[in-house]
Amino acid sequence: MACKEPFVPPSIARPRMQGGSGLSAARAIVAVLALLLAARTAVGAEATLRIGYLGLSIKHEMPNSFLDPPPADEGVQGARLGVADNATTGRFTGQGFALQEKLVNDPEAVVPALRELVAAGIRLVVVDLPASQLLEVADLPEARGTTLFNMRAPDDALRNESCRRNLLHLTPSRAMLADALAQFLAVRRWRDILLVVGPSEGDRLYAEAIRRAARKFQLRIVADKPWAYDPGARRVDTGHYGAAAEVARFTQGVPSHDIVVVADEAGDWGDEIAYRTAEPRLVAGTQGLVPANWARPHEQWGATQLQRRFRARAQRWMLPADHAAWLALRAIGEAATRSRSTDPDTVVARIRDPDFELAGFKGVPLSFRPWDGQLRQPVLLANDRTLVSVSPQPGFQHQFSELDTLGTDRPETKCRSR
């Protein structure tokens, strides 16, 4: 609707330009215009939705390869693009969006940082934290009226026995990633798996998800072996000989299998397995063919447009954490647009509405599961250079949504706080 000209009383609109009365009329016009400007400014402030971003900078060890060193701004760049996209839409809806960032290096600074955001009146916060600290901030008394958008932690416990009412999850759970890979292996009839598991807690949890997925989709783990080889000498002149010999010994005598699935979330050793096994076998899992919410070679369903906009802003490729953070901001922006409100409670109510849908450049609308707060979404299966497949795979049906064949379905959930 077009704005009408403000009503100005005739005594002000047509002043007599003589003596003191003309000066008084001019002052009155200025006063009225000042009031109108102040009112407009106040409305604009009320129409701005402020969103927090709380991230803990994790110290990355020296990477296995220097080809792709981990960026220092992973995640937050996706949030910045998301708020910019929201602002573009907001120009037409009369809504503003502002991102307030709190990036800390010390785990002890996480709780004070969240308290500062809440004290500033921010009630929607995108969080880039490991699971333990995510639960810590979710349980703070100050966070009771705040909704936290998890864009990093894949832990299945956060969607089950450790779920919280004020948590929504943008990144896929480990169960979703494992199910996506297991569906693909079942379709390809690569049913016999050699599972290789690293020493870290993340590796252990990833392997647990693979084992559950294997049972769920009737795959067989023929051998389940821990990886204990120290790859520290890989950079010496003969390092590749040592790695090749170790992997060959490690996979020698293993029962016949179709594929090697590795659990190495930190990327310390998983890349060493390919092309060095005793028998010629493909590699999948955390390396090789990787299930993820986003992948560099993804170009379908308009994804090229998002990839280009992100590269223009960040001067690098979009990573899974960037996409999850971008989705968090876009979910907030879409809910604000649909509800025609910048009130945080109204926005969250819209996000939780069963009819809420979000576009994520994945070919189908995305939505949040009411039983655990997880975003339903397809999972990409890709290597460094090509998108191989997308799960759910054709033929895996569900009575409500095929996306619920990935991860914890409603009958399986252990979440009791929704």
C-alpha cells in the first residue's frame, strides 16, 4: 500500500509570510516533520529482528593435506550470507535483520557470551559449539526464553535422551549421515562392509551410527577394526611407502567385503586408506564418498547460484557448517516473512508449525521434526570432485515423509522434552 502524504493543518500548510507569525509557522512545520521522522524511526527499530551468533573457535591441528586448510571463519560466513539474503527480502516486507556476533577462543568465555546476547534482548541465537557446551548454554536460566539453532554438533544424543525444548538442529545427525550412506550401499548391493574406526570420541560415535544403519538396512559388517597406526611420518621422503605397507597389512586377511567405511571425523588418517588396501576396494564414510548436508561439487536445484554468491562474499567454497548456519538464518527470515512479524516468539512458533517449509537448494522443501527439532533434509553423497548420489534413495518409502527414513523417526525417538 502506498504511503499517503501526512495531514498538515491549514494554518501550518499556508502560513502568512510576514513578521513573527511566518517564523512561528515555519517552526511548527519543522516540529511536525521531526515528529513524523521520529515515529518512522521508531517503527523501523521495532521491525528489526536481532539474531545472535555464538561461536567457539576450535584450534585445528596441522591438516593431513595443505590443499584445503580449515578456514578460521567456517560457519559464521554462512550466517552472514543468510542475514544478507534476509535483508534483501526485508526491503519488500518492511522488516530488518541484524546479526550480532560473539566469537570466542576460550571455552570459559562461552557462557558469559551467551548471557551478554540475552542481556541485549536477543532471543534467537545460532550456536557453533560442541555438544557438551551446547547443553551447558541451553540449560542456563537465561536461555529459557531463547531458541538456540545448532549448526555444528551432529551428536545423536542431542536429538534423543539429551534433547532440549529450546534447541533446533540445522546440521544432520550422525544417524542421518550413516543412514544416507547405508541406503546408497543397499541400492548398489554393496552389502559387506569393512569398518575402520579411529581413536577419538567422534570416531566412536560415527562408528556406532554406521553399525545401527547397517542393521537398519540389512548390511553386514564383516570386520570392525580399530585404526592405531601413527601417520606422523607421512611427510618424510619415504612416507608414502610406510603408509602403503601399513594399510596393506591392516586389510590383509579380512573377510571378503565390498567397501571400506572409515570413521575419522578429524581427517587425521582416513585419506591414507584409498588405493592402498590389500584388495581393490572403494572407501566411504568420513573420507572417500562422504555423506554431508553440503558439498563443493553440488550444483543441482539452483545450488550453483548459492555457491557463487558465497564465494563472492567469503572468497572460498561453502562448507557444510556454512550451509547449516545459512539455513538457520534463512529459517528465521522465512518465518518472519510468513508470519509478517519480527517478534521472536511469533517467529519461532512459525518455524515449529507443521506446515512450515524452507528452501535449501536440495530439490525438496525442508521442515523441522516436531519430536526432536531436527531439520528434515536430503543428504548429499559426494567426493571432492563430483556429486555421486542424494539420499533418501528411490524406493525407500515412508508413510509421512521419505526424509524421515534418515535418522531417528518418531517411533524411535528417546526425546521427551518437546
